[in-house]
Amino acid sequence: MNEIKNSSDIIIFGAYGDLSFRKLIPALYHLFNDDYLDADSKIISVSRQKTSQEEHIKLTKEKLIEFIEPELFSEDAFEKFKKLLHAVYVDFSDNDTYKDLKKLLDKSTNEDRISYLSTSPSFFGDICKSLNHWGLIKPSSRVVLEKPIGRDLESAREINNQVLSYFTENQIYRIDHYLGKNTVQNILALRFANRIMMPLWDSTNIDHIQITVAESVGVEGRWGYYDQFGAMRDMIQNHLMQLLCLIAMEPPCSLDANSIRDEKVKVLRSLRPITRENVASNTVRAQYEKGSINGQPVPGYLEGDGVSESTTETFAALKVDIDNWRWNGVPFYIRSGKRMQKRNSEIVIQFKNVPHSIFQNNGEPVSSNRLVITLQPEESITLSLINKVPDLSKNMRLEEVDLELMTPCTLKRKNEAYERLLLDVIRSNPTLFMRLDEVESAWKWVDTILEAWEDNLVPMKKYTAGTNGPSASIQLVAKDGRDWHEE
Ligand code: BG6
């Protein structure tokens, strides 16, 4: 049994989209089964789909079965969960169509009201305006905004301003689901609960840092969305920047939401701008061509869905410098791509060599310490130490041994990140959500690169599906005498 159960009205706008069925409904189903949501709660699926209550329940059940682990679905549990489900038709930009939603909410006695906007950001303003028009925003209401918020700083500002006309900043939860991942939060524990990490975490000891988020999947039927955004806007501006902030930030004075966000914003403001002059040597963009993954042939990006022309990147790699005392001279290499060799997300902290090595190691180079924080496919934290080979050889031989730091996760569910974040919204805890200035600072930094790319200052490279990106990405790191960590 868990703390106090919460009775909430959770309204999902864009409820018949992929995210809702794949992530949000399963997360709410688990929260309900784990007693975090009260039986009086309502999950209101708002969409432009006209559907009866029976059809809605039937479809929700089918999708749950499709998207959650089979052992976690139970007929009995669904019988109880379905009582929370409601479907309402709304045409987001037609104010008159919100009447049914109003009727339903007026009947509800739940104090807690959460609107989850899982639509294109172009509807955020209209939805908030109509919620306000129909008197559906209470002081305790919260609104969750899915990323990416806008396509650049200007559009992000416009969208944020529209939402801020009806909700206060404290009521706005800008979600980045990477912050809900257990390992990502564990970065805070690793860095700020372990004294031994403190003196090591800077340019005196760290040579460089790598952040990789590689996916083996392609755009999975989301071509219409993805082609407008690409790897930089879909992944780097948000997920990878957030990971970079957590690794690079100074210790916050408490775990309080604003203390953490203040430190993250300072990192974003310290990012050295990539200029038109150096964009070609610090960034790589590429698109995948046909190849094979796990022995299965896969078509190229331009071969799917009848598409033949696009300049959208499916891979991006950047060398990022942070201009502050801690990170002076320590590059962060970050990369993300679709249709890569395998699903693998990791942060690699590569330490410097010892100042003077006394070991000959039979002429073999002695490697230096490395801390690898793996987010996916399995969570782990591994510290590589150098150890003596336990043999009788005349000259001492050394080898790398791995120290596993992570205890197995108890909550092994596909939607764990969304569960945690939805529960945080229910509990009114914004710590793991992005504040306005974070989103804007990230866009500001990324915008210069995107503009230079649009002006073709960086050639679009190709890479074969099933590989780790184009050779230019290897070069980006190799020209500094380093290489990407590949297992
Ligand atoms: C989403 C992106 O935010 O994150 C997708 O829009 C991407 O394109 C997904 O596939 C990756 O999330 P995860 O948790 O599977 O790494």
C-alpha cells in the first residue's frame, strides 16, 4: 500500500496518438494498480476521434495488451481500471467543441486536475485558451507539455507565452521523459551522495565525457512528425542536453526543484556557442541509407512512406565545450541517431592517465579509469579500474577490471519513466520538469547550429543503417586523439 491515494482528473489531449497508448495509459494503469491513483479518478481521453464509451474501452484494452509486459496485464485489474476511462471528442482549435468536456468535469468532485497536452505544440495555445474560456482551470490545476516545445527559440517563446497567459509557471510541467529514468536520477545520487566522486569530478581528473543515445529503431510511422524535427530537435535539444546538465552542473544547495533547475540553467548558459566559423569542425549531421539490423534488411530514411527527398538529419554528433572553471578544456562529445547498430544509451566519464606511469605492461598501453553510466538497454554503472593480472610473470602485467556499482532495478517496467513523472505531477513535484529558462537556453544554443546547417555550412553525410553513424562522427573525436566508447 502506498502513501495517500490521489483522486485526480487526468485529461489527455491527443489521446489517440502513439504516445498516449504506448506510454501514458500504461503508466496510469500501473499507477492505479499500485494504489497511487484512487478509484474516483478520471482518465479523460480527449481527441478528434468520435468514439463511443464501449469502443474506447475496447481499444484501450487492446492497446494496453499490446504495449505492456504480458505478465502485467490482468482481466480483473482492467475491469477496475476501465471505470476510470472516459472518451470525449474535441476539435482542439474549435472552442465550441469543449462543451462535453466541461459537462464531464463539472460533475467531478476531484480537486486535482491535470491536463496533459500530447498534441502538436501548435495546439497548446488554443487548448489552454479554451480551458480558460470554459472555466476549467482552477488554482490547483496543472498542465503538462510534451516536448519538443517549438522548433526554435522564437516558436518556443511564442508557445510558452500562450500557455503562460492561462497558467502560471508553477502550474506548468514541461516533460522530458529522460529525467524520469532511474539511472538519470541516480546521477544526482552518484555525484552528490558520494564524497569520493567530489574531488574527481573536474578538469584536473577528467579527460573528456561522451554521451550517446543510439536507437536501432527508425521513425516508426512518425515520419510526418520526425521529418519536421530531426535528431537535433527531437533528441539533442532536450534529452541529451538534460543529461549533459546533470553531469556538468555544480552541486545544488538542496533537492528542491528550483535549486536543481538553477544549476542546470547555469550549465546551459556556459555552453560555448558553436559559430558559423567552427560549426563544420564541431558538428556532424547525417541521414541513414538502407542496411541491416540484426540480420534484417531495413530501408533507408528516404525509402519509407513514399518519401524521396528530405534534408532532415537522423543522426547528429557534436563536440561541446563548457566555459567555466570546472570544465575548462574538457570536451563533451554527444551523439544520437536512429537506425544505429543497437539500442544503447550511455554516459562515459573518461578519466586522465596517471601523471607518471611506473608500469611497462609488456609494451601494451595502460588504460585509464572510466566510469560508464548505461541507461539502456539495461541500467548499470561500471567503474573500470586497473588491476594486476594474477600470474607469476616476471614483469607485472596489468588489465582492466570492471566494478559494477548498480543494484538491479526493482521496478522493471517499460514505462517506468512516465510512471515516475506522472506521479510527480500528481504529487505536484516539478523537480524533474524543465523550467521556462532551461528550454529557452537550450534552444538558444541549438538554434545557431540549426541555422548554419540550414545554410549548408555542414554537409549532410550518409550512414548505413545498422552502423554507428558516418565516418565523420568517428573523425570528430579522432582528430582530438580520442575514440568513441563502443562495447
Ligand atoms: C522521444 C523521441 O522523445 O524519445 C523519439 O521523440 C525517441 O524519437 C524516444 O525514439 C526515445 O526514448 P527512449 O526512452 O526509448 O530512449
